[in-house]
Amino acid sequence: MTQYNVTAPEAGYAGTVGKVQFADGSAVIDEDTHPGELAYCRGAGYRVEETGEPKAEPAATPDGKPAANANKDAWLRYAIQLGATPEQAELTKAQLIEWVNEREGDSK
């Protein structure tokens, strides 16, 4: 998971490139999450520099539940601990979170 600091050719640019939001002319782009946006920026004259820092994993809550901003894989691993079936693997992240919350509500 390599991240890049990307600077727009237009100083102070505040807008989007695909799903990446720029503020004050810059953004951090994760190569695994937004490869198309990164490729576009490289080809369109944006300055692209590797951050040199690995992407930090979101923390879990004290009970081991993934943080709200954790990726779908983290939520799926947690759901499996709660008895998720292969069908739940097809759910979106939002649907998985809802399934987990419903499941935990039933077990408490």
C-alpha cells in the first residue's frame, strides 16, 4: 500500500480527480485504492512523490470491532467471527456494518 503526495499543476486547486479530493493544490493518493486517479495525475503533469510512509490501519474499538473507517476486508473478518456465511462476503461494506450491528444487537 504505497501512498503518494500529489500536487496539481494549478496552485491552490480545490476539486476532484476521479474520487480523490484535492485541497490547496494537493492530495494524498493510495496506489491500491485509486490506481486510475494516480495514473491520470502522472500523465497530466501533476507532481507525484512517494510519501515513504505506509498507510496506517484504522484502529479497532476496545471490543475488537473495526473502526468505522476500516476497509471492507476488516469488517468481513469481524463478521466471520460473528458467524457470517459466504453470502455475507458479497455484501457492500455498508451492508456488512449493518449486518454486524444487527447481529450484535441480537446477541446482547
